Amino acid sequence: LANRMFHPDDTVVDVSGVLVGNDHLTLIAGPCSVESQEQVLQIARDIKSSGADLLRGGAYKPRTSPYSFQGMGSQALDYLCEAKKETGLPIVSELMSEKHIDEFNDKVDLVQIGARNMQNFDLLKEVGERVKKPILLKRGLSNTYEEWLMSAEYILSHGNPNVILCERGIRTFESYTRNTLDLQAIPVLKRLTHLPIVIDPSHAGGKWWLVEPMAKASVAAGCDGVMVEVHNDPESALCDGPQSLKPERFDQLAKSLRALKNII
Ligand code: PEP
Ligand code: MN
């Protein structure tokens, strides 16, 4: 179902009115985690004025350490809904467990499956069967294109046809950066599949100053969208501060990405 050979036309996924995979470059921005009502509302206003299309925000967080901030859960989704009501930006958040599917169907516009759950096959089946919203499927930390597409296939074959792929960097021997952004994923996936592809340069590099050059390179390579972490006060962020852009920098980035998209 994901194979370009049997579906030659590009798929365009409708995220509550935002079309992902058409000629418009989709910009997704927001904090790694929702930390308070004021925080998410302020960031939502800022990214909206910079021309973002979708607001991201973590509610249930897949943290390496059980002692790290785990996210505000249900309350975070309510804060995101408030921010959506004010700004009109549809929301993206990560689903970690089938327990929360009903809640996500009610409140979230684009349901993210994180890198660590890319091969959680039971979750993928449930998502295919029961999630009524489109899915943003991140690439696993060390997964091949074939494995990633097979995970998409789980969702598609279980009944949800709206899948967007997200490259977020893979593990390599390099430890200076958090992960290594695989730019080749863009042209390779464009050849193998009709599904849209979004790039997350924040989790790839792990450093805010890598976001701009890698986002530009991704647009130049033909991605359908870019997802960036934006925080009003990165130094005090509860999660992923070092890779988060301040709103002013996101504003600059959004302008340059739009300009770049226009000339390619
Ligand atoms: C995230 O988007 O905040 C996240 C946890 O991403 P990943 O699953 O790619 O690590
Ligand atoms: Mn993050």
C-alpha cells in the first residue's frame, strides 16, 4: 500500500484542513513538551505569526530515564486545544499507548508515533484500526527504509490511509551530534513511496544552531515539511532545550525556508 509502484501519484494528507504533501511546504513548530498553559499559548501565538501551519507539543513523553520529566499528559492536550482555539493551528502530539487513543481522537489533529515506537507492532495495528486522525510516523533510531516503510504498511493495512513519514536522524558512530540527519532519505523515499515526508532537524542534530542549515538542506532536497522545536526560554526547558529555537530565530528560519521553497 505504501509502494510507489502501485500508487504512482503523490499522497496528500489532510490534517484538519492543512494539506501535507502538496506544493506548499508544511512548517510544524512548538515545544518538545507542553510545560504550562502560558508557555504553549505564547509559543503558539509566536509561531502562528511566523507562518507555521501546525503546532507541536509533547504531552506523553518517551524519556530515556524514568526520573526525567514525563510530560503533563491529559492536561497538556487540553492546553494545546486552548492554543488551537485561539490561533487556529491544528495540533500534533505523540501517542505512546493504545490506552490514550480515544483521547487523541478527540483532541489531536495529527498523531505522532515516536522513533522508539516505530516497531511497536501492536500499537501500529491499533493505530491503523482505531485512530481516526492522520499519523506522523517517525523513523526508528536505527531502522532501514524498508523497516520504516513496513511499519507504515502496518498502519495502512489496518485501515488508516493517512500516513506522513518523518526522518529525525539515525544513530551512527558520531557522538558530537545527537543523531545524524539522513538527507538521502528524502530522494530515496520519494522514489519508493507516495507518502509525504517531513524532516525533524531538531532531534537529528540535537543543537539549535544545526537546525537552520539542516532545514534548508532538507527543503532543497525536496521534503514536504519541516518540524522544529521552538521554546520561549530554551535554557530552562524541561526537555530538549539545547536543540530548541527561540521564537525570533524560528521566525527568520520560516522566512528563509519559504523563500527557498519558492526558488526550487
Ligand atoms: C519528539 O518529537 O519530541 C520526540 C520524542 O521525537 P523522537 O521520537 O523522534 O525522538
Ligand atoms: Mn523533543
